[in-house]
Amino acid sequence: MSVTQTGTSRQTGTRIRAWKPLALTAAAVLIGVTLPTAAASPAVATTDAYDDTYYQDAIGKTGPALKDSLHTIISDQTKVSYSAVWNALKATDQDPNNSNNVILLYSGTSRSKSLNGGDTGDWNREHVWAKSHGDFGTSTGPGTDLHHLRPEDVRINSIRGNKDFDNGGSAVSGASGNFTDSNSFEPRDSVKGDVARMILYMAVRYEGDDSWADLEPNDSVTNGTSPYHGRLSVLKQWNDEDPPSAFEENRNEIIYDTYQHNRNPFIDHPEWVEAIW
Ligand SMILES: [Ca+2]
Ligand SMILES: [Ca+2]
């Protein structure tokens, strides 16, 4: 069954997404069919306000050609220092309901912007792509790339440590919906897709053609200090289950407009995850 894409309205810059699951559901209601709802459908093709401009060279490509094209596009960026990351996160991760606060990635807590630091009760700079995976540290580069840096409670950040991402484990106290075991971490449902899209951004942005390691996803949870991050099969599932939210799109926009002037393509086009991996 084919589903017609809705048109774009690039003239006004409005972003329109055409979600196949919604269209299918509407059709099923009309003809009285019950659809299975257990599994998330793969992310479907979307149109984006930047397709004619920022993504012009990538449109129509797939597989390695798409990855190559996106790498070229997103590598044209401004870089920020690690000390500048604090103030940037106060903008990108501001609580939409309280401009004095940021939202912490895993715990979901809204916490005062002024509590940035290293003490108990503070929030600090979580590297979603664990900085030991490729050993890039906090020098200006992958370790300061805002597309994978998020505010997190100091204690929860430490519990996540440098673990790969996977489903399962015991509940994390103080961070409802998060689970961890000896070698992996599972974030709460509403940020699972965010985590996947951040990891996969890093894989496309860093290809080993500069002074940094070639970062790549794999299906392991024992990557240690290798420049790999797992688990790809689970990250792909999370990308499908948790499509980009307004919060995620807003932070992509702020990073693009104000700080780095590059975008996370998987927030604009989540279906490109399947097109590449
Ligand atoms: Ca989300
Ligand atoms: Ca790479």
C-alpha cells in the first residue's frame, strides 16, 4: 500500500512531516480494520524546510553515498570551546516552561541553570557519545560538539559512565524509566530516539579525515576505549519508536542558528538512519 506524501511549503519555511503510521491508522479506522500496534514502524520519508538548501547535495542519495554527502555538509561548522559549552547548553536545553532551568537528559528533571558544576545536586556536561570511546577528551572537537552534549545530574552522569546503550538492567534510582547493568545503559523512553540520533550524528560527522578518530556504531556493549558505540540494532529501534520531538528540533535549530551552524541530519530526516544503516 502506498501513501501519498504531503507537499512541502518551503516558501514559508514550514516543516511538514508525513507519517505513514498515522495515515495507515486513519485508513484502518475508515474501513474498520484493527492494525497491530506492538511494533513501531520504521521512520518514513519526510520533507524538510532545508531540503532545497542545506541538504541539496544529499537529497536522492542512499547508503554510503548519502553518508559521504552528509559528512561533507555537516563538517562545515563553527566549533565551541569546552568552557563555552555551559552557556550553550543553558540555551539549547532550556526548560520550555521555565527559562531559569534546563531539562536534564536522562532524569528529565528541570533544574536551575545556575546549578552547573561538579558537586552533588549540580548538573554537568554529559557526553552522549562517551568521550572514552575514541579517547577524544574535552579538547575543542568531538568532545565539545553540542549535538551530543546534554545537561545531566552529576550522579546520574556518573552512573551512565562510558557504557554503551542497550535495553535492560535494573532501575536507576533518581532517574525514572532509566535502566542499567554492568555494561550498558537504557535511557527513558522519551529520549531513546534522541540518544540514537546523537550517536549516529557523531558517526557521520567524524570519519577520521581530520585529527580525530573515525567514530562508528556497532552492535557491541564491550567497546571500551575503541572508537565505536553500541548497540546499533537497538539505536535503530529507538529511532523508530521515539521520533524527533519539538524540544529536540528546537535545540537542533539553536545549534545551527547560534553556535555551530551545522545540523543533525537525523533529526531533520530520521528515515536516513535506515538509509545508511
Ligand atoms: Ca524523544
Ligand atoms: Ca564515522
